[in-house]
Amino acid sequence: MREVGLVTGNLHKLQEFQHGLARLGIKVRHLKVECDEIQADDLDEVVNGCLDQIAAAGHKDFILDDSGLFIPALNGFPGVYSAYVFKTIGCAGVLRLLEGISDRRADFRCCIGCQMEDVGRLVVTGVSPGRVVMEERGERGFGYDPIFVPDGADRTFAEMDMDEKIVFSHRGAAMRIFVERLRGMSKEV
Ligand code: IMP
């Protein structure tokens, strides 16, 4: 079984990756190294910047992700600024920004990047289209989970268990694309 180190400071993400990738044949351990996220216009650039930094520090066989909530009615905001916006105004602040706006559509995006000894670098993106609800609902998950309902569901990510969230989520979609691409590049998953 292939084993990779996940670079993250977020233990919820670690659990989602361990859960999702185990089913797809990859074992995930926690790689506790820091990356200074560059400020960039898209998730790929942030991911590539972190892959460069961590590879330059001599690490091999690792993955990481960068995610964001993109709201068309706010011209894509918070997008690549999602982490800062969450820290400063949180879910309540995003709900306030959408007050009086009827178009509640939003996309959650997750860009996964890996650097492997055998296949080199692979960067893929998964998208979960959905909408921002009127008020926070649910206790599970993290970040913007209480305010996002994916298309095809009527509960927020924070009202879903991890199995269900992975079926609908941007990270679940990105993991499935990632493994499919990896299978195309290597006999070992
Ligand atoms: P990052 O990928 O850790 O930089 O995430 C950017 C922001 O989006 C952070 O505030 C996260 O909490 C939030 N975020 C990332 N993934 C998810 C998710 O799956 N659900 C809810 N919020 C998320």
C-alpha cells in the first residue's frame, strides 16, 4: 500500500484524508512541517509554492491541499482569502455579507498537490457546487461547514458525518480525481 505524509496543521483535514484515501488504497500519516503560504490569485499557485518549499527541505512522498469557498455574488470572495476571512469575520461575517442577496450559490474548491519519488508532482482540483444557507446549522466538521449545503443535499456539511461529507465535498472529489490520475501514472496506487 502506498503511504504518504499529509502536510497540514488542521486535524479535521487529516481525518478526512485518512478516511477518504484509505478507501482508495493510500495510507496517510501526519507530516508536521510548516509551509509559508504565498499570497496568490488561485489555489494551484499556493499549492505549488508549498510543494516547492517542502521538497526543498528534503521531504519526499507528501501531499497537501489548499481550499476555499468561492461565492459568485461576491465576485468569488472569500476564495483564496478564505482562511483569513474565517479567522477574522467567520461564518457569521460571511452570512452578513450575503444579507439581502438572493443569489446564494457558492463553490467549495480543494486543490490537492503531491510530490512523489516515483511519479513526481501531481496537482488536481475538486469542486463542490452548492449554496450558502441563511444561518449556521450543525456541529460537525470545521471552517465554513455550518453554512454550506452542497447540490443534491439539504443538510450542511456540519450536519453530515464524514462518510457523507466525502461523497459531496470538494476534498472528496479532489481525492477521487487524485487517485484516478495516480493510477494512470503508476502500478502502485
Ligand atoms: P485552507 O485550505 O486550510 O487554507 O482553508 C481555507 C479556509 O477554508 C479555512 O478557513 C478552512 O477552515 C476553510 N475550509 C477548508 N476546507 C473546508 C471544508 O472542508 N469545510 C469547511 N471549511 C473549509
